[in-house]
Amino acid sequence: MVDTIKWVGDINGHVELIDQTLLPVEFRIIEIHDVAAMWQAIKTLQVRGAPAIGIAAAFGVVLGLQKINDLAEISVAKQKLTETCVYLASSRPTAVNLFWALERMQRILDDSSIRSVQQLKERLLAETRAIRDEDAAMCRAIGRNGADFIKDGSAVLTHCNAGGLATADYGTALAVMFTAHEQGKKFRVFADETRPLLQGARLTTWELMQAGIDVTLICDNMAGYLMSQGKIDLVITGADRIAANGDTANKIGTYSLAMLAQAHHIPFYIAAPSSTFDTGIATGRDIPIEERDPDEVTRPFGRPIAPDNVKVYNPAFDVTPHQYIRAIITEAGVIHHPNSDTILQVLTR
Ligand code: MRU
């Protein structure tokens, strides 16, 4: 598995990431040398997926401080750290992992043992590496905790991309599938194409095929028909932000899938690390939903498909109320029938 995103070199180094806008037609690794380029990479989805953009933002903070002279006053670097975090936080609003990672970077300011700019920079780089490594470990644990939900012969439906590309390694929803596959289970996956940016068609099928997992691509509007034909046994998706009561924001179209699953008595699961929970907000109503450029709908990948100047609404995420989620699979364990109590029981044990 190639790293989705990694730091290259020492404190004066740079970031390398897979440009996800080009996949699967082209596999290109790009170099990111400054914080503006990182902001742009997050905004344009060159790097995407909730955990991956958290890691990207943390690396962006290190890049943001590189130009501060090591002999400068520590207060100058601290001010720059705060400004860089505010700037990176404006790149995308929904996935809480971005803000979670930036808060971790910002909290380093509380460490009174840091007295020089160089010490601060080194501490920040160490923190980004910890964020990355912890995410990789969480993905593996999610895979182990969720694999039992996939039985021999199961047909799983997934939406968007919650794989290795969306995380440090191995994914969340796809981690469950990768682990079940490694356990020798035979099952098939249906991947929604995920309009408008086709993360399912471009990224999820690519990852699953590379792993040798039987995957079939469907258009988003086919899911209900497959369910009505008894062709889907369970749905597993990732998440971008989970409120204290379990309401879950994920890629637009996830809510429709959860409703369809409910109507067809099919279990609907979310797989997400603890960094995706935002216990500071009570319900999904408080989750900010990103609205993206109308061109993504009217001119997908540069090709016009709708009349010029047609009105467009392009929300990138929706919220699935917790009562439609059978369980949330986390690195700390499985939260059955998620609500404020069951979430705290698992996340704090
Ligand atoms: O707009 P994107 O591609 O960043 O949206 C990604 C998703 O919605 C994923 O399902 C989610 O981040 C989970 S990633 C493990």
C-alpha cells in the first residue's frame, strides 16, 4: 500500500501526497512545499477523506512555520502557529478531523518546556507523525472490530471512499472489508459511484480491485432497486463528523442509503475513528455542511452536461439521524444503537 500522504525529510522537508483528483486514470504523487499549496490541495480534494485531511492540515502547520527563523522570538512563531491553524481551518468545514488535528497542533502552545523556535518546530513535526501513526493504528482496529459483520457470502454496499486514500492507511469502512477479506471470507461489494465527484467510482473500486475484493460499480440511483431485489445484506460507510447523539454527517447520498436500508430491513453501519466524533455538538443539526462549486454538478470533470446558467444546489454532505444507524464501528469497539449514552460508554472505556 502506498502512503496517501507523508512527510519527507527533516523539519525543513515537504509533504508528498497522491493526487486523488487524477485517480484512477493517472497515479501521480505531488509535492507540497508551503501552507497555501496545502490549503489548496485540501480544498480541491487532491487530498480528501476526513482522517486524511486532518493529517494534511497538521502537516500544513509544520510547513507554515518553516519560514520563521530559528533565532526569532518564540512569540513570533507562536503567533504564526495560531494564524496558520485559522487559515487551514477555512479549507473545508464539515469533517471534524481537520479541526481535531489543528486543535492538537495548537495545544502544543501550552507546553511551557518549549523555549525556542526550533524546539517548537520539532515538537510540531513529532505531533503530526503521532497523528498519522495513531490514525493508521485506529484504521487497523476498526477493521478488526467490524470484520464479523461481514459473513461468507455477504453483499456489502458502500458509498463514497472510506479507504486507505481517505486515511493514513487501510481506511475505515474499507478497513472492515480488507480485514474480512484477509480472514478468507468470500463476499462482494457494491460501490455507489457517488456523484458529483465520483469518489466511489474512481477511488473505492480502484482500492478494492487492488486488494482482490469482488466489487461491482453502480450508479447512486440504483441502490434502492438492488435492495428491493434482496441483493444487499448490509451497508457500511465512513463518516465526516458524528454529533454527541450519534447523528452522522457523511458524503451526500448517505442519508438516502440509510433510509432505503431502513425500509428494506437491512443493517446500516458507520465505521469511524474517535477523531471523527464531535461531542461538543449535541445533534446533527449543528454540523456545518459544505456547499461546493456548481460546476462540479454542471461540468463534471470539465464536460458540460446541463444548460448554461441553470441554478444548482451542491451540498457535499448530509446527516443520517442516529436512529437509522445499527452500529458505529470504532477503534475502541462497536457502538450498538448509537446515542449519547452508548457512545460515551464505548469511547471512554
Ligand atoms: O468530500 P470527500 O471526498 O472528502 O468526502 C469523504 C467522505 O464523505 C468519506 O466517506 C468520509 O470522509 C469518511 S473517510 C474515512
